Amino acid sequence: MRNGINRVLAGGFLLLGGVLLYLGVHTAAVLHMGEVTEWYTPPGHYMTALMASGGYWMFWIAMILGGLGALVLGWELAGSFGQKLNAGEKIGGGWKEIKRKNVEFDERRAASERQRES
């Protein structure tokens, strides 16, 4: 259990680091966009300003950090759901619970119809 918590914390910090780095690079590029007077369509105005402000590699590092953090968190989330499914625990109600409630509903409806007929 402790190992899973460590992975969630690591994934959360990677994601947070990527988001904060992206915000810093994005802010610098947007502030520099007014000074960029020429750009071509493939990189575009934003990426040209990003390159001119010196944040091009930081942008990609932020994308990689954020992606890795999201991947680690998603992996842990999927793993915890898989463990609960294998253990037969309920996830949002669970299929066993739904089937049991369905049988109860059918039995009550049949009993009320029998009572109404007599």
C-alpha cells in the first residue's frame, strides 16, 4: 500500500511540475508575442514567440513531465480499480449489487401483482 502512495505522490509532483513549468514558459512566450513580427505557418505565431523567448525546450520538458505524471496517476488509478474488481469489491455500486437489487425488485413486483389479483 505504501508503495502505491509513493507512486501517486511522484505522479502528482511530476504533473504539478509540468503544469507549473508550462505556465512559466507560456507566460514568457505570450509576453514576447508582441515583439515577434514575422512567422511561418508550420510553427505558428505562438511557437515562434516560444523559440524567440528561449523557452522551446522547456515547453517540451513541461509536456513530458506533465504527460509522465498523468500516465503514472492513470496507471495507479487503473491498478486500484483492477485490484478491487479482482477482489470482488464494489466500484460505484458493483455489478453483483445491481443484480441483487434487480432480483429484489422483481420479487417485490411479483408479490404486489399477486396481492392485487387476490
